Amino acid sequence: MASNDELACIYAALILHDDGISITADKISTLLKAAGVSVEPYWPTLFAKALDGVDIGSLLGSLGSAASAVGAGAGATPATGGSAPAAAAEEKEEAKEEKKEDSDEESDEDMGFSLFD
């Protein structure tokens, strides 16, 4: 589990990236000082060196796709032989029900009244 010092540096690096500012040890330290957070002096340097030359935007994007790949992989290898087709059929039924509910809402709007007007 990450320590508070690590988390503070991670958040500072993300803030700098979000603002389009290059991530350096001095800028991480300045941001942490402005936030009133004290960390061991080696943490900002460590993070700045670790993130030097790394495309953080693609790194963050790949985290989301990795999480979905892990979730999809877990569902794609069922423990019992026939559960994957059954799950797919349930998803189709849910999608049909949602579509039906959406069409019911549209028909109420077409008639000129709604519960929330």
C-alpha cells in the first residue's frame, strides 16, 4: 500500500500533468509546499526521475483499458461450461427491456405530458 508521501507525490504529478506543466522535482516540491504537505525530500526527485520521458496521458489511458481487459478476461473464461452464453442472453434481455422503457418515455413525451414537468 502506498504511503502518504507517495500519494502526495502522485497527486502532485497528476495535477502538473493535468495543467500541462512538465513534471520536475522542484515543481512537485513547490506544489506540495503550497498544499501544506510535507514529504521526505527524496520523494519528489524519485517521482520526477521515474516519470521523465513517460507519456502520462497514454499511461493513464492504458490503465482503463487494462482494467476492462481484466474484467472481460474474467468473464470470458467461465468456471462452468454453459454460463457464458446464458450471461450473453441475459445481457440481451436487459438491453431489450431498457430499449422498451426508453420508447415508453418517448411516447409520454409525444402525448404532451410528463411526470416531471
